[in-house]
Amino acid sequence: MKEIFGLELPNSLPEVCRRERMALLVYDMQVGIASQIKGADGIVAKAGQVLKAARDAGVRIFFTRHMSLPFELMGAFQFRMAMKWQRVDEPRLVKPWFLRDSPGFPIVPSLTPRASEAVLDKITMSAFEGTPLQMSLRDCAVSAIAIVGIALEVGIEPTARHASDLGLIPVIIADACGSGDAEAAKRSLASLAFEGNSMITDVAAFIDALARSSNDGRH
């Protein structure tokens, strides 16, 4: 690993995938969101592979859930977003799809979080806005965050950009990230790759890098 002024500069996937310095974020893998995504079963399965590998390696794990506020508490941002998603042109026609106790709110059963894993609820696109995620990662001296979930072009891209601005290394596990629009998702990946702060990989390479890092004794 390259170093300067006492700082480590991880530059490869195995160097980043150190279980004590990396967390896994499972982004919005909720019943009501997965049901809207083409090929969601495959994404759930891929995310499950990553989740198992992270658990086996002792990586810290966080989940997010997108949450709706009650109709009476929704603000301009939430109404505008809901109108767009629900394809209605009047705010009074909006329905809060992801109320806390609604059927679509929970994480898909096969990815059920453990008691040792955090579940953070949000009303934003970035997983860092309005949640304790930033503080939690900083407090644990985490320097990289691997991301799987839905949707790449809606919430995962802004989360990765926000992570970079916080000094974290985002690792996008692309084949474990679902999308509502395949072309938009490709543009998101291309833009993140061009910008250069994110590492973009796939499930097999990530699991291999995590295993190699663990076998090197980096605990």
C-alpha cells in the first residue's frame, strides 16, 4: 500500500476491503421497492451473497429503509418526489407508500438484518442525510463503504458522491445494485467511474478481495 506523511493510500480492491476499515451498506432493499424493479430476485440473491461474505468476515453492516412521513407531515421535497414517482400531477393525489408499518416498508425477508446490524430510516436519497451513518462510520474509524441495493440511479449514486465528500472510499458492487432504468443506471456508473473516487466492482471480485484481505491477516 502506498503511503505519504504517515497516511495509507489504498489503491486496490484488496487494500480497501479490510474488515476493520470498511462497512457494508445495504441500501433500501425493501419489499415495496424490490417489487417495482425488473429482475429484483437476482439483485436480492447477489446482495445476499455479499451480505453473507461481509458477515463471515466480520465487516460492520448497515441497512437503510426509505420512509414516508404521514401525508400531513410531508413537505415540498417529499410531495414533488412522490408526484414524480407516482405519476400524478396534484399533491392531493399522493399516497405515502412507505409508512413505517406499511406492507412495503420492511427489508426483504431473505436479507433480514441481525441484531448486531443497524437499520437506518431516511426520507432522503443520500444515506448520510438525516441519519447517524456518518457519525457511526467515523466513530469506528471506517474509511470505505461498500454499497449494494436499489436503486443505483436514484439513491446509490448520490450516496456514493456524498461518501466521497466525507473522505470515504465508496465501493459500488454493480451487479448487486438494481435499477428502475437500465440506461440511467449505466450513466450513473459511467459518471462515477469518470469522477474517479469510487471503486466499481462486481460480487465475485468483491468477495475474493475480502477473502484475500482476511487471509493476509488484516484484522
